[in-house]
Amino acid sequence: MQNKNFFKAMSLGCILYEMCCMDHAFSGQNFLSVVLKIVEGDTPSLPDRYPSKLNAVLSSMLSKNPSMRPAAAEILKIPYVDEQLKNMQYKYSNMNVKDKGLNWQKEAAPIFDAVQRKVHLQTLQELSEVQKMTPRERMRLRKLNAADEKAKKLKQLAEEKYQENVKRMQEFRSRNFQQLNVDVLHESDEQTSKLLIHSEPVMTCDSASIGCDKQSGNERSSQLCMSKLTDYEIPEDPQIAEEYYNDEFESCSESSEEEEDVEASQTVSKTNHQDSDVEAMVKYLESVLNNSSLGSGTVTRVAPGTPQGFRALNSTMAETKLKRMRESAIQKLGAEVFEKVYTYLKQAREQKASEEEIRRYLEKMVSRASDCFEVDQLLYFEEQLQDSEAHLQL
């Protein structure tokens, strides 16, 4: 810990020198030359315009002997530093906000001028170095600068294109999900309408026949009652009336009862048939409504009434589209590069790698990461096809 404090004191000494002289305390062409100057070179000193006490503090902080370097607490206890701190505290405690702002501007002005002067000197130095070059060297330097600028612009353009492709891919995925949802709902509506069209004539015919049967039965019963009332009258004599009732009950044969039972059973069977049709239609409508809900989990489901031929047709069309996308990607990237990109993207999507990591890796394999967008689309559609086939098997 003690050695760390000594190294911190030396770092503070370098900062103090740079603040006073606007230059590095130890400078060199490379790291080794800087280290040699620190170890073997002379300790830098401040110009004569600064007090000798401050120069002594700097010399102690930049001392090559670690035991001679003061710690941070010891530096604050040096009489010169302690006196300057007290003066600053007294000065700023008696200043208002406006005076503090003016004072900061006055103190910042010379620092700004010094920095501006240093930048100007560096610019002049670079110009002088360029002027000392031969025409061939100057042309080579211009070409290098132009190449660096072009590479910077191309890198920025590639980054913008990649971000644009990522955004476009996300929009395409969301649009594809919406299209699948609309297709499923449209197919369900078509099947429901077809079922209703086929079931309506049956229901109307059954209801018409039932109505006719009821009407004819009522007419028959009313006619029988009227005929009985008109043809037969109840006699007033009790003995004759008793014979009348006996004859009337005996005249009701078993055949009439059988005919009534047959008619009742036919009516009940027709009613049961109608109820079964209605119940089947209601169950089918409930299944369609359940499968065509707007939730994200039902987007890839197929309605129960969808024929197997239609499913096979959709699967064949999807496989044909995937085959064309694969051929297009191979033609663009080449077979070997395509296999590498395909394998990496598949593993990356399974491991849920970040977009930035995927982009950096793809830039190592291909010149433009945007060329791999079609491979990413291929993987996405293959995954969707596998999910739909799994749902069909269930």
C-alpha cells in the first residue's frame, strides 16, 4: 500500500508539471524510451516564473527514490501547499455567485489560450513535417488518409445497412404472423359458411315435413271428431247408452292404435334427426371459434375441418419456397460459405446470441453481413414449417 501511495505521488507530480508547462513531464517515441527517461533521465523542473517552493514540492513528488516521495497526506501538510489551500478557502468563502462566475472565466481564459496555442503549434509542426517530405511521400500520405476516410465511411454505411436489414427482418416476421392469422380466420369462416349452406335445406325440409305432419294430423283428428259427433249421438236411455259405449269401445281396433304409434315414432325420429344435426353444427362452430381465436398460440393451428389434401398442398408449397431460398442463398454466398453461415446462425439462434455478437462473427466470414439475411430468413421459415407439421401430427 505504501508503494502504491508513492506511485500516486509521482502521478500527481506529472499532472502538476503538465498543468504548469502544458507539456509532458517525460516524453519519448515509444514506451521504452519513456521508461528510460523516468529511470535514468533528469528530473524535470518548473520554469522560473513559478515559486521555488512549488518547484521543491514537484521535485520531491518526482523523486526517483520511492522513500523520498511524500504521500498524499504529507503533501497537504507541506507549509506552502497548506498556505495556498487556506488562501483559496478564504477567497471563495467571501465571494458571491456572480464573482465566482467571473473568476472562473478569468481563470479559464489563459488555460483555453494555452490549449489553443498548443493545438496550433502541433498543426504547424505537422505541416512542416509534410513540407519536408518528398512529393512521392506526400502522395502516399494523401492516399493513406483517403483510404482511411473511405474505410471509415464504408464501415459506417455497413453498420447502417445492417441495422436497416435487422429492422426490416423484424417487420417481415411480424407481418408474416399477421398474414398467417388472417389466413386461418379466413379458412375457418369459409368452412363455417359452407356448412351452414349445406345444413339449411335439410333443416327447412325437416321442419316443413314436421309442420305438414302436424297439420295433417290435426286436420285428421278434427275431421274424426266432427264425424263422430255428427254420425253418432249419445242416446238418452241408460241401457241403450251402455250398449252404445260398449259398441264404441269395441269398434276401436288394434290397427288404429298401431297406426298412431307408427306416426308418433316417425315424428320422434325426425325430431331426433333434426336435433342431432343442430347439435353437430353447434359443436363444429364451437371448435372453429376456439381454433380461430386471436391469441398468438393459435396462429399456426389448422381448423379441424380442413381437408388433408389442403394441408399437403400447403406443406408442398412451403418446401418449394424453402428450396428456392436455399438455392438463391448458395448462389449469392457460395456452397462452402453458405454451410458455415447456416450452421453458425442455427446454433446462434438456439443459444439466443445477441445481434451484435452475430454481426461481428458474420463480418469475419463475409464481406457484407447483410448478405446473410436470406440465410436467416431460411432458418426462420424452416422452423415455422417444422412447428406446423408438429401441430398437424398432434
